[in-house]
Amino acid sequence: MLEVTGVEKRYRGRTILKNVSFRANPGECIGIVGGNGCGKTTLLSILAGIRKPDQGSIRIDGQEALGRHRLLEEKIAYVPQENPLIPELTAFDNYRLWFRGKRREMERDLECGVGHVLGVDRFLKTQAGRLSGGEKKRLSIAAALSGRADILILDEPGAALDLEAKEQILTYIRSYVKAGGTVLLTSHEMGEIGACTTLYVLKDGVLVPTEAGLSARELIQRF
């Protein structure tokens, strides 16, 4: 379980996040929506340990996680909106860089684990720079989850992808949650937002809970 309490972040005299608090349970998909530049990416990067908050607490399964990089790496898989892959390397070599287990475990993962489920095994010999947007995103998610993390954090997972790639990723998100994983995502895609069991709007630095299942017009009115 992820518990966020009183998280705040300031930048150049502006408060980006104000007393952000929420709880994410196993088997829950939490969506965070809001206008561009409202602080969604900042919040996700703090949860993943990439940035430090100015104050607040982040606990995972009852343990304080801030500053504990090993705990964060073990429990959280983070896929930023920007492509984190090394374009000159093949998909296989990128995957191998992220994978924390033994080579045989990695091969098994590509044969029947998350790498196989997301179709990564079909383009392992291709340079990452030559992959399509959907293939890069699926490879990034599979690589991030190679450590068997309990919590998956996705920043705009469907951005700039074709409909087939979006559906493949959305299908995996649903199966991950059904298996007891926790997902936190930001999105402007109604399909992804519709898959969320809990929804928040981030506006003026404040995270406000709202109803899941809202229409696009109703959701925009909350921004």
C-alpha cells in the first residue's frame, strides 16, 4: 500500500503541490488528471523518488520511502512520458540493462512473463531508435516491471500512440491491477481514465478526489 501525506513542492517561489495526500491500495488504478503544467509529472516523479518534496511523507507498506532508493526501486516501477531507452542499443540490450535478475530469469520473463505479454519478444533484435512509439512504450513498461514491482507509475502512457498500441497497454494495465498490482497514471485519454477505479483532479496544486466514469465534458469542467 502507498500512503502519501502532506506532500508539498515549491519552484521559483511558486507552490506546485499543496498538501497532497492520498492512499493507493493493491488492486487499485488511480488516475490523476489536470491541465498542462499543473504539476502531475512533478508529483509522479516525487512518488518514484526522482525528485524530493519540500515536505511530506511517502510510505510503502508502512515504511517511510523518502530517501530510501533501494526500497523505491524494489516496490515502484516508473515509466516517464519521455522515452528512457538508449536508441543505439537493441531492444534486448535495453531490457538487459534494466533487468535485475539472472540471465535465465530474464529469458524466462521474455518467454512467458511481462516481456512476452507486452509483445517485446517480437522485436528484441531491433535497435530501440527504430522501434515505433507503441513498441518503445511497451518495452519501457516491460523493462520497468522486470524487477517485479508492486506499484506501476505511468506518465501519459498512451500519448502519441496509435489505437492498437493504446489498447495493448490498456489491456495490460487492467490485467496488472486484476492481479493485485497498484497503478498510478496521468492521462488525457478517456480510455485510460475510464479504466481507473479512483480519480483525482490536480488543480492549483491541490489534489481533489472526483467521481470515476465522468464524461470528457464533465471532467474538463473540473480542471
